[in-house]
Amino acid sequence: MIMNEKVVGILGGMGPEATLDCFAKIIKNTPAQRDQDHLRVIIDCNPKVPDRTSAILGTGESPVDQMVKSGHALERAGADFIIIPCVSAHMFLDDFQRQIDRPVLSIFDAVVETIEKDFPAVNSVGLMATTGTVRGGLFQKRLSNASIDSLVPSQKDQERVMTAIYDIKSSHPKRSRAAVSADLINVAETLIAAGAQGIIAGCTEIPLALNQDDLAVPYFDSLVLLARAAIVRAGREPVSLP
């Protein structure tokens, strides 16, 4: 372990496959020649956190109590800071952070700061996310604060995005992952035709079915950007992107 290297805490379970993908992306983006070169990562995978979109829309229980329980577990285990591989959970970040001693690294900041630094010519993006994230508006506000306009899907296309997200979460979906990908690609292409210069995967399930090769504009995988930001916060420099 490198001197002063920080321990990453992942507050996961929202959903479990996205949590696994987050950990994998931390590993893949950490420069390492041997086991000991990797970061120490503590994961609390708590799939019992209530549905975030339902909570945002006022039809379900708040996820904050369960998130706080996981946050405290990560603190007791030795995490120096926390990341949450669920974008919709960030709608509750202020309430969560007030009850947690460790700092939380925002996925909004990770995405927006990357666009500002590496893609300064991009000033309009398509945001593909849960209905909770879209209606909550915090992601769009963070983008706007950086002078980046955001386009969101039409109501019909938003329903397709939500269906795709829940299909990805399901261990027994009614359709193939390829069919899910086709729907997401179609929605992304509609946003591009409307003027989006880039596409944000604003839900951590979306990168499991949509990638850069599917699109003709820059694709911002919020989960890989969060993983890379966590590596930096831990005191390391991520591997160079191809």
C-alpha cells in the first residue's frame, strides 16, 4: 500500500450488478503489476435499499435510512471516503451526507468535471437516466452550472429507458440484453438528432447494455468516471484511457 493511500468505500446494492461493475472498473483503471498495487476497497452491497425512483416520485419509501446503515458499516470497516454507484441515490446525497462522517464523492461531479476538462467543446449532452433522476433535476442543474445544456428523452422514450433499466436489473428479463441495447441505442440516437453532442449514461445500469462503440458522439459512462475519480481521491493516478 502506498503511503497515505486512502481506502475506498463502495455503498452498493443499487443494483448489485452495477456494484460489481463499479468494482471491476476500479480494478481495470488502477495501474498495477501485482495484487499489492491495487487499492483497498470495502463494499457494502445492500440491495434492500428502497427503490430510489419511487421515492423521488413520492410513491415509495425513502432510501436514506438504509443508505445510512450501509454508510456507517463502511465507516466502521475503515473506509476513508464513500462512492455510491447509483445515480438516483444522489438525489438524497445531502440528507445522507449529514448523517455520515466520511465524505462522499459525487458522481455528478465526476461526470461534469470530465466533460469540462477533456471535452470542452461539448456544451450539450443527452441525459439517459432513471425517471427519478430526470425529474429530480439535480444532474441537469450540475451540468447547467458548468454551462452544459442537457436534453432528456420524450415521455415515451423515457419509458423505454426505464424498461431497459429494470430489464438489466432482472435476473430473468423477458427479452435479451441485445434487445435492451437496441432500445437504448435508439433513444440515444434520437437525442443526438435533437442536438446532443454527447450522451451521459446517467444510470449505472445503462453501461451494462450501451457503450461507446454504439454511438457516433462521446459517451460518458458515469460509472467508469466515478471509478477513476475514486482512484484519484485514493491518491493514485488512473491508467491512461485509450
